[in-house]
Amino acid sequence: MSIKKILLILLATAACLVQKANAQHKTHEDSTEVINAAHRYGAGFRLRDKELEKFHAEHFPATSDYFKPDARVPKVLTTDSLFVKTYKLVAFDQALDEKSFHPLLPSNLMPRHPDAGYSDPIKDIARKDAQRFDLSKPLLARFKKEKFPAKSDYFKPAAANASDPSMLSDSAYVQTFRMEAYNRAVDQKVAP
């Protein structure tokens, strides 16, 4: 092979590499613009009152159709999967910020102070038993991110937590334990 051919091959290779680098840079800029647009459009997202109540009761995920882009978003953006995913996440965060989560039980069943007791001895036992409840580190991190409800099985009393296993069949005990365990998880810090 002659030196001219080698130089020509090297020059062609260099041109291809520069073109590929420019394309990747352009793609990165385009992605950033799409993400920023999703944040701009998603920032004004609001659920209707009935949908918001349903959201707090059922806690549907960010992937739900409740959070899909509405008619005010240009059609060209609604076909971009990156835009739709980012928009749904921003809209979900907006819904979380609209109101704080309502407790699933009336407030008189949920004392927030560990020293505050219940007048019902069964509920008081459930409160004391829930003091021994802790979510595992990975589950606690997931709870802090996803905020699953107090009715979730993650807060269900187990024989290991119950001072009297026969109490596990008492609905007042189970409800109170779940709410106390939920409140404990809300207050629990995620270790770094």
C-alpha cells in the first residue's frame, strides 16, 4: 500500500469519527431540550379534585395515564418517549406537592407522639408493639421514594412484632398497628 492510500484511509476515518462525535453531541443537546420542555410543561400540571382524592386514596404510580401530557402540549413532543416519561414524573411530583397524603384512618387513631396513648387498651398495645417495627434499609428507601399507603402489607403486624400473637386477628389492633408502623416509617431516616 502506498503512503497516499494510508493517508487517505486515515483522513476518512478521522472524518467519520468527527461526524460521529458531532452527532452524539447534537443528540445530547436535543435530549436536554426535550427534558427541559417536559419540566416546563409539567410544572403547571394539576389533578382535578376528585382525581386528587383518588390519587391520595389509591396512590397510583407515575406511569399512570392520569399523568399523560394534555392537549396544551405540542403533538410533536407527545410522540417523544423521553418527553412523555419526564413529563409524567414531573406531573407526579406536582400531584404529590398539591396536598400532603391524608391518613387512611381518622386523626384520633394516629397519635404522632410516642408517649401519647390511646384510651382503648387494644390500640395502646398496638402502638407499643409498633415501636419495635422497622422497615429494612432497601424497603425504607423505596418507601421514601414511592410513598406506598399505610394499608400496604409492608406495615402489617407479624407475630415477631406482636406482644400477644392472638391480637393479630383483632381488626382494631391491626389497623392501629399499621398506622403506627406507617408513621414510624415516615419519621425514620434513610441511612447514607
